[in-house]
Amino acid sequence: MQTITITGGQPLHGTIRPAAAKNSVLPLLAATLLCGAPCCLRGVPELSDVDTSLALLQAVGAKAARHGSDLCTLPVHASALCGEIPAHLAGAMRSSVFYLAPLLCRAGMVRLPLPGGCRLGPRPVDIHLAGLAAMGARVELGGDAVTLRRFGPLQGVDFTLRLPSVGATMTLLMAACCAMGTTVLRGAACEPEVCDLAGFLSACGAQIAGAGTPVVVVQGRRALGGILYTPLPDRIAAATYGAAVAAAGGQITVRECPPRYYEAFLQFLQQCGVQVTRRENAVELVRDPSVPLRGSQQLYANAWPAFATDTAPLAAAVLLEAQGESQIYDHLFANRFACAAGFRAMGAECQAAGHRLTIRGGAHLQGACVTAPDLRGGAALLVAALAADGTTELRDPGHIRRGYADLPGDLALLGARCACCRPTAVR
């Protein structure tokens, strides 16, 4: 368990660039299993979830390796692939679900133990399974795993998702590329990461229309080649830097990440009193720490283009000291605000009840010893510590590095007083 020490009260200044988006890189790595030539993803950060993905690829028989900031995979014959996903890798991250479609299509079967990741509440895979079953897969549910088999190629289908799940949309998009005939996905997710996956598959030879809209049409059974591809920048990391300057004050520029990717969060920051200047591919953020932030916000996190669920805890951290009571409702996850306990330890008045977090506002935060409950909650506690008096010790059992290669280091480059202590054994 690493400990991050943060001494608050230091305004941030400088320029920073988000790395490639975790939420794009992980499904892209799974999609390389569909390709018949080498693939290379550029500018990928050293995240623990990326390490797990590389280990998973190798465990099922694929050849994948990191070369600096590039991740490279080689094509593998179907007969060399194993559809058994090791339980310890499936349990390490939610994104193991992205291997359902590629292994089903290439190996003919896949057995996936229940995927892990942050404990945000129920995150069923029923839409993934219903779509794959509609394409002809046989689904076997047993114990703590699901097994899919196909007897012949998958078939194109007209399928309506019961809600716009990003993971299910990506899963069915990959499966549709290998299915016979035309697949129509209705009610599809429209997030930028879905468009990034569609862009990658299209560059490899797939024929996809409508990505980024609720109706996606895929012409299947096209041979996919290799590609040198740069995933889109991490909009959640960009929002994290924005939340940090809102909490600490100062002036930063987030470059090489178009503002449209996190526009809802930028609008929130403006409503709180942060000065936001948008450029084509960058955003300048200015906050005078002597002027109180404006609270009294009512935020509703939902599917794109609404306020992103991953940014909800970050917004909560900004609102702790803001004037006026605020509420955040996360439509997607029932345990999104486990970070509330850490906020209270720092002196904030807030209460999480299911999907809703109520923040009294006007807190005077003090350094405390807190523990990261999950990835985004851990980042939110770090952001709150930037505004606190004194020193905060943030104990992190490994959550934050699942999505940020070195968040304390990034913020230190902007002038924050934070650093990681040597990892210690978990007691």
C-alpha cells in the first residue's frame, strides 16, 4: 500500500497534457485479438490496468509487449488461442469483459470469471450476453463464471440495448465485425471512447457507420489488418487537473485534449467560478483562491453527453468548500461516493445515500489520514487535500494507479506539494 502525502494551500501553475485514455486503451488492446497483422498503440501510460491487460493477452496465447510508451501486439492463429481467462486477471479489473467477443470470435469459446475492478455497485453484463446470444452464441452461466460458445460464425442481428452501456456497445461492436451480414445496434452508447474503438476497427478494415450516435451499423466478416494507432487523450485525467486547480487555485493549461471531450465538467467549473478559456485543442483554467467558489449545484451524472460518472467524485471534491448546499446524483452506480467518508474525515459535511451525495458546502478542510476507496474516489480525495490546511496522508491500496500513471507526480509538476512514500505491506 502506497501513501501519498499532500500539503494543501499551494496554488497550481503550468501546462500539462493528459496521456492516452485508459477507457480507450483497454478495449483497444482486446480488439487487437481480431487483427491479422501487427498493431501498435502509441502514447499509452503505465497503468496497472494496462499491465493486467498485457498479462491477460499473454495468458490467452497472444503476443503483446510494451516498448517505451508504445504497446505492440502480433497476430496469432486461432488454434493458438485459449478461451480460458485466468480468474486472478479477470478479478483484477472490470475491463476483462472486453475479451468476451474477441475470444468468442477467434477461439470459438470463452470462459470469463466474474470481472473485478472498483466496487461501485452492481454492474451486470446482461446486455453483453443478450447481444452475443442474439448473434448465435450459447451462453452458459455457472457458479462465478460465464462461458460462451459458438457453433459456426456469429450472425448479424438488429439488436436494441436496454440502456446505453459503453461496455456492451464496445463488446457488440467487436462481435459485429466478425459476424456474417449486417448488425444494427440501437440505443448504443455515444461516448468518445466508443468512437475511438470504432475508429480503430475502421482503420483496420471494418465497415462501421453511425459511431457516436444511438444507431450503429456494421457490415461484418471483413478481414482486419494491423494499424499504428494513437488513442484519444484521457478526458477524465483532464477533468482531474481542472478539479485540482479549482480546489487549490492558480492558473494551468491542459493541452492536447479538445474541450468538447469534457465540456460538461468545464461548464460545471465555470458555474463554480473558475475562469475557463477554450481553444481548439486546449483549455486554460484560472481560479483566484481568495474568492470563494460558488456551490448550490445540482449535478446529474449519466451517459454521454451528460455529466460523466467518472467525474462525479471530482466535482464533489470541488464543492466541499464552495458556498451553498449541493447535490450530485449518479444515475449509473449505486456506490459512486464511497469517498464521502474521507471527505468527512477532512472536515466536510456530506452524506452519501445510494446514488446521491449531499454536500453542505462551506467546509474548512483540514489534513487527515484517509484511504482511497476506489480509483476516482481516491483521485477526489487527493484533489480535496490540495485545498486543506496542513498535511493529508492518502493511503492507496493500488486504486489510483489503475487510471493515472503518476497523479501525485503530475500535480507536483504544477506546483502541488505532494509525493508518494515507499509502498508498504497491507496489514
